[in-house]
Amino acid sequence: MTGIRTDGASLVEADGDGWERWSDTADQAFPIGRVWPWEAVERGGGQRELEVAAHECHRDLAAAGTARRFTTGVLRTWAMPDIIDDASLAVSELVANAVGHGLRRPTSEPHPVRLYLFRSRHSVVCMVTDPSNDPPILRAPDHVAESGRGLQLIAAVSHRWGWTPLRPLGKAVWAGFIDRTIRRASGH
């Protein structure tokens, strides 16, 4: 397992809490025995073969843009240029939703919005966590509304998307992408 954090440190070198946090989040969203969104890549003993990048989002107007740039940089590093546009669009929507809706109610402890990018072989899961237990709601498109299209965009550009409640608090909303070059080669 390899990966990077916002500050450029390797996740292999990351402190135990950082490692535990992303690992626990991934296990809650996609527990062993539940199929990874589309591509089960597991080693012996049930361990997933993953590359991970993590970014903590701040509660400000620039959060979505910063997360989008982080995603673009990571996907370039991972040599996945075919999914950069769609994945970075989805990430900016996921982060905007998490900052705008997930941080609405104060909690007793600070729970930041976090972005995780999980890469397994030729696919990426972009996951954003926030402290709200409220599920995301995919609404019918309203062509005159100024907002409310984020999940529609995510559904349109991703291979699959979904959400999972997290213990003890919050949720993870994710969108998955498969490298188009691989899909064309396999006839999908």
C-alpha cells in the first residue's frame, strides 16, 4: 500500500492515527465480504491492494477548488489522465456538498471534511467524509434552480456512486471511476 497526503508525506510514513482513520473509513464503507464498488482487488488474507491519497478540507469557499486541484495532481501522479476531468468534477461537488450541508450542525468534537482517493488497479474511488448523519438525496433535476444538481452531476460522470453511514458519526459519500482506456480494451 502506498499513498500521499496533502502535505506530501507518504502514507506509509504517516502517523498511526492517519493510517487508522483512512483504513477504518474504507473498511466501514466497503467491508471485507462486501464487493468493492466494481473491482475486487484483494491479496491473500483479505487485504486490499490500494494506493491512497488523503486531503483534509477546510470550511471555506475555496475548499472545492482546492480538493479539485489535489485530485488532478494525484491522478496525474497515478498516470490516470482519462478520468481526471470527471473525477475532479465529482470531487468538487462532493466537497461542496460536505462543506455546505455536512458541517451545518455543530458537533461536540471537531470533525473535518476529508477527501480520500483510493486506487485499485485501473479504477479510483473518490470518497468524502463529513460529520452529518443526513443521507445525500438525489433530487429530480430542476432546470430553473440555482443549486441542487451536484448529485446529478456525480451520477452522470461516475461509473457508480453511493454513500455509507460511518461509526460513530457521519457518512462517506463516494464516486467510482474506471480508466476509459481499460474499458475500451475490455469491450465495456
